[in-house]
Amino acid sequence: MNFSEIFAASFRIRDHVVRTPLLESPVLNERLGGRILVKPEMLQKTGSFKFRGACNRILQLTPGERRGGVVAWSSGNHALAISAVCALLDIPAHIIMPESAPQMKIEGARRYGAKVRLYDRATENREEIGAQIADSEGAVIVPPYDDFNVMAGQGTVGLEIMEQCRELGVMPDNVLSSASGGGLVAGIATAVCTCRPETSIYSVEPAGFDDLARSLASGHRVENATGMNTLCDSLMVPTPGALTFPTNHALLADGLVVNDAEIRIGMANCFEHFKLVAEPGGAAPLAAILSGKLDVRGKVTVAVLSGGNVDPSVYSSIL
């Protein structure tokens, strides 16, 4: 995946996606001593950045592949995105989701017409289930991050950041993005570093699921310990993606880690300063800034808020 593929993706999907804005709060800027710009991908279709990658991948299916449909696995946001794009293009969708996924995400995929297969994280393997469905239905597997076309679609977030910063007359010193499998931050890093190599890109993960941060430090992919938990249901993969990690290892400045208490504060500040509903994983970059994980004084820092699909009861209890 390279910059030209991201650029091509931006033209391919432009009639289907929302060009989300860059927002800032003077109060927050004064408090932190720098200029903080947030990119609210919860305003994207289906409530997260995942619509971009799903759209870029599925638009390139052949007519024969479209007839067989798509298989995808996800804790929620990729499931919603795949379901919505398939509904838009009249393509059958088979979605594999953990039983513990937020109910609103499960119901959302079903509302788009997808066939949802729930599985037990502890006893079943989602990739094996997906392969079985693909074989029986003649469907194409579209993974959540380890796919170059998906990564290129997510990279359009970075392309928009650079375009919008130019429109504001500034250039970003730092860009922060949450990371699960690493497709979003890899795409962003490829786009941003191509346009401005001196910009530092940081991944943000929840404590206990900081596999990318530890992999960056060690130079190779490592796994998370089993039995851990976090508020960030969208950031719970066991290890960085095989395709995403080489890009992230080459381009990221560092990996930052936040705990659930800091995530709650990030979500509350998204609401207070921007009137945005952020899901836990979506608020992680702002949480990292607010908790002092990165010195932003005197700098322009962009925080990508990756999504806003959170159950109302969970959200209200956190606020």
C-alpha cells in the first residue's frame, strides 16, 4: 500500500463518504498550550472510519464476486461498514461478530440486511468460521485491516487531514490515531508522511491491548496476554496485522497507551468541548493528549476520533 493507492481510493470513494471536518476548541487549546485539531470520524457513515476501507475494497469486486457476496469478521465497526456498503450495492453480506459486541452494533449490522453469525471469543475462531462461510457461499473475505485496499481506504483520513490543514494555513506537528489491527494508523501515516515527512505519527492503544506499542519497541509483532479487558471493544485484537505492521514499524514515531480511567475522561471531553459522542476506542487519541502522554505545547496536533458507536447505557454511565 502506497500513497498513489490512497490517492486513487480518495477518488473511488468520494461520492460515497463524508469528508469529516477538523474541529478545535479555544478553551482546550488554552488549557493544553497548543493547537489541538480533532478529526471526528464518528460523523462518517455508519459512525466510524471503517466505511472508507470497506467502500474502497468492495467497489473493486468483480461482478462475479459481487454475486457471491462478502464475508467479514468484526467486533462492530467493520461489521457495520461492510453491511452498509453491501446494502448500498445490493451485495449479500455475512458478518461474524463476538457475542460480547455492543448490542447496537449487532443490531445495526442486521438492520442493513447482513446475516450475522455470533461467536464465543474464548472457544471459537472467527477466521475459521469466515473461511467456512466463504467456501460454502462462494463469498469474498474482506478482513478488517490486513488488506491493502482496506488500508488505502482508511488512508484517505490522512489525505483529508493534510488538505484541511493547508486550508487552515497550518501543518501538523503530530497526528494521533487509535490502533487495533493497525490499518487506520498505517494508512494515515502513509498519507501524512508522504506529504510532510517531519510530522510525527503516534498510535494509541488501551492498557492490556498495547500490542502495537510493544511490537514497535521490540521490532517484531508480539501478542497480548489473554484474559485482559478494556472499555475499548473496538481495540481488542491479539497482535498487530501482518500487512499493517511493516508500515507502522517504518513510519510511526511511537505507540502511546491509555487506561480506562483516562479513556472515560477523553470521552467526557469530546462531549464537553466538541459536543461529539465518542465510543471508548474513538476517544483514545484525545485521552492520550489530555493525560500528558505527549507534549503538545506550542505544537499543532491532530487527534483522529475514530468512531462513535457506543451503547447509550454505557455512554451515560461513563459521562
